[in-house]
Amino acid sequence: MAHTRMICGVAAALTLTASALSAQTKTITGETKTVTATVEAIEKAGREITVKKPDGTYDVFYAPASMKRFDTLKIGDKITAKYYENIVLQLKPAGQKAVDTDAGAVTRANGAQATTTAHQRTITATITAIDMNVPSITFSGPNNWSYSTRVEDKAALAKVKVGDKVDITWTEAMILSIDEGK
């Protein structure tokens, strides 16, 4: 889930990246989203639930041990996830060590039917390409992570260069619940 959600968050945020970089630090506040999806697969050992969302795409959710109803899930059940994402981009000063951290925790248990979790990931990414004609920017990071996106503000894009490094921090909170009306 974290990897998929991370990429979705980057897609939403990087249209503002150039202006974020020129400001040294930029927080891109996300919006709270709710999705009700259908269980397509259950991986018991890892407590992962693969779901099909209403738009036909798939996602993987993690069900913490505190979610007691996980063991009763069946293919076809409905899962509701309410989640919030926040992204902070910070131009990294030359010579600072790269980061690649990943942390998460169950922050609150809502009885047996719902659980609230939080997750944060920070990576140092390098600007590997800038195309002023499109305009677009491409980043690369740890574990062969790569992402390209269009940038709306050409003037801001002109203030960064290939080789600049940026720390990108994604923070997510999610309430995962099993619907009663299976």
C-alpha cells in the first residue's frame, strides 16, 4: 500500500515541484479521501488485502493485528479506507547525506471493525532531467525509483538544475474498516 500510495501522492504533488524547490521547502497539503472497494485477494501471513476500487484500479491495504475482523474477511467483502496524505519537498543543500527512511505505526484502534494507522516515508531524490519544452521534470531515488511529471510553472522550473537533490517526505494516515453490509 505504501508504495502505491506514495506514487499516487507524487503524481498529485510534482506538478508543483519546481515552485516547491525554489521556495527551499514546500508543504503540499493533501485532501482526505474515502474509497469503498471490493476485496479481490487476501494474503493472510502478511495481512495484506488486495482491493478493486470503483474506478477499476487495484490497491493493497495492510490490516494491523489490532483489526480483529481481518480473519473473517472473504473475497467480495467491502472495505472502506479513509486516508489523508501530506507531502513536504525540501531542496537539499550540497554535501548533506541522502536519506531513505520508512516508518509506520498503528496510532489508534477503533475496536474490532476499524483501525487507524500512520506511515511516513522520506527519500532523497535527484533531478535527472528537465525539459523546458514540455515543461517537465524527472527524479530518481533509492531502489530504482523514478518519476517524471509535467510542471506548470516554467519560471520556477528554470530555478533548478539537473543534479539538484531534494528530500521528499510523504505522511499518510488511514482509517481502514470492514463494512457491515457485506
